[in-house]
Amino acid sequence: MAVSSSSFTPRVFNAYPSFDCRPDPDFSGAPIGDKPRVASNRRVTASSLYAGGIGSRGLSSLIFRFPPNFVRQLSIKARRNCSNIGVAQIVAASWSNGPASDAPSPTAAASAQTAAADVTVTVNDDVTGVEGCNDNVSVQIGGSDNSTAAFLSSDGSIAVHAGERLGRGIVTDAITTPVVNTSAYFFKKTQELIDFKEKRHKSFEYGRYGNPTTVVAEEKISALEGAESTLIMASGMCASTVMLMALVPAGGHMVTTTDCYRKTRIFIENFLPKMGISVTVIDPADVNGLEAALNKNKVSLLFTESPTNPFLRCVDIEKVSKLCHSKGALVCIDGTFATPLNQKALSLGADLVLHSATKFIGGHNDVLAGCISGSEKLVTEIRTLHHVLGGTLNPNAAYLIIRGMKTLHLRVQQQNSTALRMAGVLEAHPRVRRVYYPGLPSHPEHEIAEKQMTGFGGVVSFEVDGDLMTTIKFVDALKIPYIAPSFGGCESIVDQPAIMSYWDLSQAERRKYGIEDNLVRFSFGVEDFEDLKADVVQALGSI
């Protein structure tokens, strides 16, 4: 530590007892001064200072001068050494003009910041870290106890604690799940590798096959959906495409619905035929059309959204599941708009439920992810192909999903309430032609939604009374929402599908999919309802 010259009254530093990063505590019982040290005479640590005589013995001849930013610099370096599992514990210093005592007095400790400001000190890179931060605790791949739901009756509590509170595959006493950034996992001996290959030893082996942080996110979603297993991937589209390729055989047949996310439709219409897979497209409410397709073809899968994008149509999940199962077909429901809180597709009879976790599950417009939940057998089949294709979720993204899910129930409650109230406001407004929201009695599947949903979601679609340019004027007059794709985040988002998603098509081609120029999709965030209402009303008033 280099000390610059300045005129000041020297003060003696009294250090607190030595410290170690929490993941690597010292239980040896050896005197602190006998602890092994890294062979470097350039490292300055609290342990070495204490071992050298500062503390209960006191050392009046040694003076330390710390700059105001010393703690910040040391903290940064300590955090680097401790990696993601461990927090650097910075010891506060006290200053006094008298001899050292056994413990710093409150007055001396309180004067530390003032005293530090009186000196000018240069700290160079010789201070490389904090001793005791080596994390020797191994990562366990045993998985967690999924019995959380046994004593937690609320989805909100499950979203907070599932996959974590009752044990997880990472040994740490941290409340939050650490991020395990690794691309591979090592084996101590070749025999351990052989044991792994012969299924006597658990490991992920390679980053594409799994990650302890990712497993927590998967188990949290499984607990909410009541699923045996969940697979989380790099995006919602990744989840959709891998699921379709895994479950529909080459030359097979599947059924889907007219209203759906456009990129899903593009994959089904343009890419599945290359594998000889044919498709029947029906209206979401057309049960007779589904039955006809099942009777005419050997259908492997019905894949539909409920509610759908962007018209929020609802499929009678219980009815179509019974019908498909009677013909040997599987049912996968994309429940992104519903969330696992508003709708339990698996309990209604579906075999699989899929989400773009980018939306409500992540909930903060800061992460891409997709997930599929269902039986262990089906999810394993999809996982096998996923390991080949490699759309792996980064563990940092998995951490964001975990963090987002802990407020999922609070966000969804607010968004459900705001969207339902705003749907009523919009439907009564003279500048709005039509509103699409399953919570309204005017919605074509309102009764179905009431039967299978506990909330109707945070997205409302509606048609402005005007043409393309009038609708643009309305969107541009809004002050709160962002003009952006996606939905389900804390921030409100608005888009005009004719421009955002279908601008490459002509007006006539857009109308084939029901996309009119005056259609607006509004995702309500967690802002105050009155603020959002005032903003929408003033924007409608501007046209």
C-alpha cells in the first residue's frame, strides 16, 4: 500500500477480529496467526493484520492510512475472489489517538468516516483480495425437495419458495440462488466418469445438458404448474419448435388454431412441411373441426394458445383434451397469456403446457426464456432433442427468471385488475370500435374463460375507431407505455400489430389473419390504474 505525503495527525488503527468469506469458514480451531497464507508478500488482508499483532494485543507503532474509497476498492476485489457464491465481508475500521483496546468504542467507530476523509492515500493493485475466499464447497447435482406445495397452499408462496427453500442442488446458505457460470463439469477420477456413464453418479457433464441455477427455475415452474418435470430453454420460440419436432413424427399430422403468434405460424406452415408434416388449422372454438381432423388423419398433436395472440381467444382445454386423447393425440397448450397463476392447463387435461417465460414469468422485460412442463416421460423426450439442438438457457438468464417469479403473483394480480378495468373503460369509449378481452361478457369465449381461468391476464386488444394513420396518432399520443414488441413486464407496452408484426404483408394479406390496421395490443404493466386510465383517455381524445 503506497501512502502519499500529506500533513495530518497520525491515528492508530484498531482492527476488528479476522474474517473469512462465509462459504469457506474456518473450523480448524487453529490460532489465526497459524493459518496458511498464499505465498505472496504483497497481499494485505484483515487476517494477516490481526495475526501480526493488531487486535487484542494492540500495536501502537503501526499506523494505517485508508482513503475514503478503500472499502469500495477492497470490496470489488473481494467479490471477484469470492465469485458468485459468497459475499465479501468488509471489516469497518475505527480510529483513535489513544492506544489500541480490546474492542473499538462506538464513538471511535462512528468517527472512522470523518477521519478517513482527512487523509490522502493511494491504494495500488498490491491489495489483490481478501484471504479466506477460496470456495472449496462442491456443487451437488441431487436436485431439490419438491414437496414445497405440500404445506404451501398459495401460488404466490410457491412461486417464492419452490425449488429453493427445501433444498437445491447448490451448497450455500445464501437466500438467493447463486449463478453457476460454467460450461463443463469435471470428474475427480476416471472411475467417477464411468459411474456417471453407467448412471451411478450424478452430473450435468456439459453446460448444454443442465445447470444447477437453471434447475431451480425449472422446479419453481413445475411446482406452479403441478408438473412432474419442466424444461427451460433459450426462448419461447425455441421451446415451441423443439417440442413440435420432438413430438410430431416425420410424415405425421398436427392440428393448430387460426389465431396464434406469427412466428409459430411461420414455423408450422413453412418448415414442418419440409419434414412431411401436414397441418389442419381450425378456429379456436371449432370443436367439430377438431373432431373431423382427428377422424380423417392420424393426428399426433394439437398445439394451440389459450388465450391466443392477439385476439385472446380461449380453447376449452378440458373438452379438447378428452377428444384428442380418445384418438391417441397429445395436447400442448401455450399458456403464455394466461400465466401459471391464471390457468392450470395440466389439471384441465392437457399433456403439456408451454410458456414464453420472457413475458409474465420473467416479468421485467430483461430476459429471454421459454419452458415446457408436463409428465417426466414427455419432457424427457423433448429434452433429448433439446440436448442435440442446443438452445440452452444461460444461467444468468435463469437467475433473472427465478428473481422475477418471486413477484409473479403480485404483478399478475395488479395486471389482471388493471386490464379488466381498462377493458371496461375501452369498451364504453366512443372512439373504440371493439375490445378483445376474455374477462368481458362480450368476448366469444367468456364462459370458457370463466370456467378455466382465475384471472384474465394483463393484455387487452382493441380496435380504434379510425384507419391506420388515426391509430398511429393514438399510439403516439400515449405517454406511459413503450412502443415495443412483447408483453407481460412491469412496464406497460403498446403495439399496432399491422406494423409491429405484419408490416411485410399487404393490407389484404393481413386481413386474412384478421389483422386490421386499427388493431392495438396493450400490455398493462404494474403502474397505477388511474395513471394508465388518464393516459389512454387523453390519447383517445387526441384523435
